[in-house]
Amino acid sequence: MIRVKLERRASDGAIVRYRVTGHAEYDVSGKDIVCAAVSAVSVGTVNAVEALTGVRLKASMRHGDLDVAIPDELPQDAADKVQLLLSSMLVMLQSIEESYGKYITINDSTIMNRRR
């Protein structure tokens, strides 16, 4: 199963980190449409944020697992654009979860405030 974990800042609900781990096992490697969709959305969001906002995310990928942290100190305009793109990612992932809930789960949680 693919697990998506989003962490939000308690003060304003902003997404500050997301992680995508696991494998869907919907089909064999190379034919797994759930894994391909989740990968395209989650990695594509990193690329979109960096290309469209100029914000460099703290992203790492190991063995197919993706861990992305949003920088704390961003100008408000850039922060708003980043949050819009991250919200878009969440909607897309929720759409995948609605159709393939046996293979993907999303945990959207609020964390203690980080320094802003």
C-alpha cells in the first residue's frame, strides 16, 4: 500500500511536509497504474513548485519513497503559490484514493508550530 502523509502547521494549516512511501502492488512493476499516478502527481508537484515559484524544496527520494519539506522562511507571495500547488496535489491524490482506496491511504495531520 502507498502511504501519503501530509504535515500541516497548526497556526495556519499550511502544508510543511509530505511523504510518500510504499508500493501500491496494484499490478506488476511497470504496469502498476496506481503507483505511476501517485509518482507522477507527487514528483510532478516538486517539479512544478520549483519551476513555477522558484522555491527550492528540500526533497529526497530513496528506493521510491519521497520526502519533501517546504522551507520555513518564504516571501508571502511565494508561500501562497506553493500552498496552492500543494493543495492541488492533495486533491489529485484524494481522487486517486477515491478510486483505488485499497492501494493508497492519505494521512493529513496538524503538527506543532514550527518557527515561521
